[in-house]
Amino acid sequence: MKKHKGKKEEPSTVIQLAAAMQALGLYNGQNTEEEHQAEAARIGGEAYHYMLLVNALLGGVESEALHADSSGVKLGGFAYPPK
């Protein structure tokens, strides 16, 4: 675990990951412990379910970043992204 200013950083929970995905419109479930437990049991375990959520969130954020980068925003008089 990383430490920031003496505080130990804990990994995100599946509830937190799914909430972040909901904010991006990438998760349509109820985001309850029961739902995550059932999905973990269905696909083969909590660690696998956690890994899938983390990777899905990462993929969604990367996609949003690509869209933002290609938006043609001008920063300080310079076109972004540079041509």
C-alpha cells in the first residue's frame, strides 16, 4: 500500500469502483454488496470480479481521455492536441 502524509492508502472497494463507473455511465447495476457477491460467485471469485471492475473502469477512463484529447480545445492560444 502507498502512504500519503503518513496515511496508509487502502485499495478501492468494489462498491467504490462501481460508483465511479456509474458516474461515467459504464455501470447499470444496483451496486449493492449482494449484487457484487452474486457476480463474484458467478464468475469465479471476488479477486477476479475486483480485477474485472478495475480494468473496466480503467478502459472507460482511457476512452473518456481519448475523446477529451480529440476535442480540439485551445489552451493558452495553442491548439490541443498539437498538430
